[in-house]
Amino acid sequence: MELRLLTALRAQNPIVFNIANFVTVQDVANGLNALGASPIMSAEVQEAETMVQIAGAVCINLGTLTELQIEQMRVVGRLANQYHKPVVLDPVAVGAVPYRKRIAQELLTTFDVAVIRGNAGEIAALADMDWQAKGIDAGTGTGDLISIAKACANRYHCCVILSGPTDVITDGTRVVQVHNGTPLFQLHVGSGDLLSSIVAAFTAISSDTFEVAQTACLVLAASGELVASQLTADRPATFTVELVDKLSLVTVPEIEAVESLN
Amino acid sequence: MELRLLTALRAQNPIVFNIANFVTVQDVANGLNALGASPIMSAEVQEAETMVQIAGAVCINLGTLTELQIEQMRVVGRLANQYHKPVVLDPVAVGAVPYRKRIAQELLTTFDVAVIRGNAGEIAALADMDWQAKGIDAGTGTGDLISIAKACANRYHCCVILSGPTDVITDGTRVVQVHNGTPLFQLHVGSGDLLSSIVAAFTAISSDTFEVAQTACLVLAASGELVASQLTADRPATFTVELVDKLSLVTVPEIEAVESLN
Amino acid sequence: MELRLLTALRAQNPIVFNIANFVTVQDVANGLNALGASPIMSAEVQEAETMVQIAGAVCINLGTLTELQIEQMRVVGRLANQYHKPVVLDPVAVGAVPYRKRIAQELLTTFDVAVIRGNAGEIAALADMDWQAKGIDAGTGTGDLISIAKACANRYHCCVILSGPTDVITDGTRVVQVHNGTPLFQLHVGSGDLLSSIVAAFTAISSDTFEVAQTACLVLAASGELVASQLTADRPATFTVELVDKLSLVTVPEIEAVESLN
């Protein structure tokens, strides 16, 4: 695992332009900032070109999409392609809401993305494979997670992160799984949103998307695991506070000491 | 008090669709999640029908209403009635802003609500009774809180929670007061928003609205009281973190041990 | 330094109407509330006049501006002038985004502001002076901060706070610098937004804008410094929680004991 990317990210402080959802936007901004990236959130299409030019990468999150925001997503995605800035797509709730699935698929034909990051239900929906989603949560399905992630990656010609207790990362051919983490991530609203934006931050500093995706998953999952190991009870809000702290403080050797991926 | 509803909520993990205000939305989502419910926030009317179908209940919060959002509220409220999903209305600042009072009253003629949750100034305004509101805060008035709450409940044919240091809960005839709580709730922006969404979560699992309202008030007020009893100073942000933690950890016996209602 | 203004603010609990950015709005609301002010966030122009009438001051933050919000800013700014409510402008990212600079300058011709609060890159941009901004951050420039702040103040006939490790405060003639603070403010997204809204809170209780600006900078910077001095590591999220706590608890003698300004 190329944890040198973490050192590089902190040295380079890349700007991530987030089309964010308004529920978790503050935690995502704080998490990016703590890690060593520089978050920008912008909602106005008139400044889209400048924002894309300034940014090292773009993260498009469908969490609280509106028709107005979808138009911004189209413009920003195309501009990002034009300026060769990598795009990460977070297809929130496409497994549960047909309207969102239609929008996500339309966006995926409008511009190229480097990485799609979703839970099992979301990735399965984009791959048109069977999975039972519940609301915005992943749901419980019986599909084979690796097959689902590969199918999605091959269909959209990008890297896919199917995140959950184990994160499955694939470029359509190669597969790596990150086994680190803690159940507290499920108690913290916006863990997935934060992961997507952290992935974007790493895409800004390396073009090896498959490696970037692994590094991002590992850094966040291991940080959460390290925090959880110090908590004496399942305190979701304390976990959030200490997770953001840890993103600032965590060292490469600390992560290597708990790293569990294959 | 039927605290078995708390156990049932945690077992059933109901989805609450919130038309939220953007100030406190993250705390509300985290609080619902910690308690054992599943929050959805959506802003796009095109997905309103799916969201209502997915959800067990709807919470409509006027906190940062816009003309666009009001149209969404109308659609969602009508759909919720059609699909028999209970609606909780949080009429933020209707006591201070005539425009908001007009909107709230129009919404209350557009669809039926199960519960209105507001502070004294807000409930008095909806009941067209006298009270002095200050900004978005409750203000200090001399009206009789029980009379105000009953008048509001009878006018809109719903359960009313007039929350404050003592929560007054009425279906227009019966009245229960929850005396638990802590002054720290006043220092925490969004205590009322969180209560309204927690009420909605309980309405998703029981049709006894009067009991639901009591349980929701008691669970939140007792959790806050338990947290405050451990704090050595009035730390509003620490209180918020520990309140969300407590919503995850609090047990029925813990609540019963401090329960003060009549 | 007139720290009696802090005592007065807590006694008077002024209402601050914020046209906020949606990234940091919750922290800003909590910070204002903890300090002893009463935050209102509103997004609908139909209620603008009531909100301005209710409020003691207005803070306009360009952080996540949209065309719709800019129209609200114009209306609110004019109403604030009409009702003699002081306006604080936070020109987020005008140093990096030409569109934002154009909007900010147009707003500054549309209504009078009492205080502009920005970082070096933002204030330099408004003054049309040379500075290197990076994204939404201040950037590193070689301009003389005092000259830049004075030029901006003279151009827009208002008080200017150029905030950073040292805050430079000027009315165009007089200059005071606040040296308190901690590098943790840079790790906390929204420190500047919070400062701007705290400035607005103080403008609501005193017409001596130059003194108000100093007091606001000192209260926030000293509170942060006091919190940081108790932390054993750079924990950005813990810092945020404890900063908001401190805004509630900090006393005049505590601030006087660390006060460093000239």
C-alpha cells in the first residue's frame, strides 16, 4: 500500500471542489481540512469554471440533489473532463430511489468519472444487479460484492469503491479489499460522503486511480479503527469528533501497524 | 409512560423523511441515527413520492423555508396523507414572522398533521393567542401554557407539543407535562428541531400519537438531563456531542430512574 | 480594550440575521448562541424585511453564494441601511474567484457596510492590491497587510478586519492589531465565518465600529488561544467543540490576562 500518498497529500494540500449534500457538508469540509486537503464547496454554476480550474479534483455527491444542482453537476463534470481534473461520483440512494438512479446514469453518460464510491445497494443499482436496499442505507443483499463492484467498474469504465464493513476496490479487473474499520462508521451519518471526498483529494495528487482508491479507504478505515479502539462505549458523536482529530494526527506507521488488506 | 416504544424504535429502525432547515440538519440527522432511526433529507420534489413511500413518517421544519421549499412541503404533506404516513410540523419562528405564520396556517389547511411541535411563542401564534416572541426564541409571555397548547390542538385537530423547560403535551383534551430537561437545551441551537424529528420517528412505529409525543419528549429530555448531570460547567458544544452519544446509549431503566411527568 | 462590550452583549442577547454559507452555518449559529447572541438564518426574500426589523445587525457571507442568494443579499443590505441596522460583509474567496469579486464590489455599491471581514487575499482583492490567494485560503503574499487593510477601508468607507495569525483592524486611519490566536484556527473550517458573525453581534450593541471590531477579534482570538493552551495535540474537531464551550464560559478577566494587542 502506497501510504507515501498520504505524506504527499499533506505536503501538497490539494483543493477539492465538492458539490456537496447539505446534511454532512460541514463534517466533510472539516475532515478534508484535517487530513491536509483544502475543501471548496460551491453551488453557483456561474463560478463553476473558476472552481474547476482552481481545484485538483471534483467530488459530486447526489445526497440532496435538486434539479438546479443537477444542472450544476452536468456543467462541472464536463468542465472537469475538459480541464483533466478527476471526478469522484457518490451516487447516494440510487439503490432506493429510481429518480436518482436515472439521474446518476445520465450524469455518467455526460462526463467521465475516475471513481464511483457507493455502498452495496448503490453500486448494485448502477450495475443493474440485484440487491435489496433500504432507504439510503446499504440494505442486506445476497449478491456477491466483488462481482457487483466489477460489473459497475466495467460498465462505467472507472474505478469502483463498494464501501462497507469491508471495502471492495476494483478497476474492473484487479480487486483489493480493505478490512479495516469499525461499526461506528455506520452510526456516523456521512461516513460515505467523507470517504468520497477523501478519495477525490487523493486523485488530485496521483493518476494511479486504483492505488488512490485503496489509500483513501485505508487511511479513513484505519483512522476510524484506531479511534474506536480507544472508546469504551459506542459514542457516535464522540467518534466523529475524534475521527476528524485523527485524520489530522494519524501517521503512516500507525496505519501500517493495523493495515489489513488483500 | 410507554418506554417500550424506545425499544421498538431501535428494533424497527424507522425511516424519517425530513424537510429540514439547513442550520441544524447535521445534528438532527446524527441525533436520529444515534437514537436508532434512519434519517432521509431530500429537497427535490421530483423524488417526493418515493421518499414518502420509503419513509415511516415525515417531519416538516420551517426553519429556513424558501418559496421553493414551501412548494415541496405542500406536495410532501399531501403525499404523506395519501400514503397514511404521519406528519410532524415544526413551525419555526411563526411567532415572530407574520409571513411564516401565514405559510404555516396555509400548510395546515393543505394537509393533516399528526403533531405540531413548537415553543410557546410559536404555538400561541398558531392558536392566535397572546404571547411575546423574540426572534426565533420562545420569548416570555404570561399566557397559560396549557390553555395555549389545548387551543392549538383543538384548532388543528392534532396533538400539540409546546416544548420548553417543561414540555406540555396535549391532544386537545388530555394533558401531560414532562418536567425533565436541562437549561443546556437552550444553549444548543436545534434542540427543538431534533425533538420534532424524534417525535416523527416515534409516530412511524405507533399510531397512538398522544403516547408517542410523551415518549419522544421524555426520551430527549431525560437524555439531556442525564448528560447535564455529568457536566461540571455549562459547555454547550460538549453537551451536544454527549447528547447524541446518549441517544445511542440511553436505556429504558436509566430514563425511568429520572422520569418526571404528570 | 472595551471588554465591557462582552458583558453588554451577554446582557442584551442581540439578534444577528445571517445570510450564511451552508458549510459552516451550524458552527456559526452555535458559536453566536454560546457567546450570548441570538442567531437567525433566513434564505427567503419574502421575510427579509421582518428579519431585518427583528435583528440588531446583519452578517452577509458570500461563502456559498448563488444568484438567488445574491438577490436576497441586495434586498437585505438595502433594508438594513433603511432600518439603520449595521451590516458586516464576509467576502469569501473574492481573492480567488473573479465572479465573486465582481459580486462583492457590486454589493458594496448597493448598500453601505459597517465592517468588511476577510483574510489577506480577500481584502487585497477588494482593494485591488497585489496578493497571491490560493483557493478559499488566504494564500501567502508579500504585500504590507496594514496598507492593504487601510486601502480597503478607505475605498469602501468602512471598518476593515484583515484576519489571520495577527488580525489587522482599521477604520482607514487608526490601526490596531490583535496578536492573540492559535494555529488551530486554520485547521477549523469556518473560523472566519464565525468571526464575521461575532463582529455583527457586537455591532448590534455599539455604534463605535472600530472598537467593536477590536473587541470581537480579541474575544474570539483569546478564547481560541485559551482553549489551545489546554490541548496536548492539534485536534481540530476537539478544538471546535471546546471553542464553542469557551465562548459561553470565557470571562473578561480571563481575556484580559492573555490580551495582546497594539
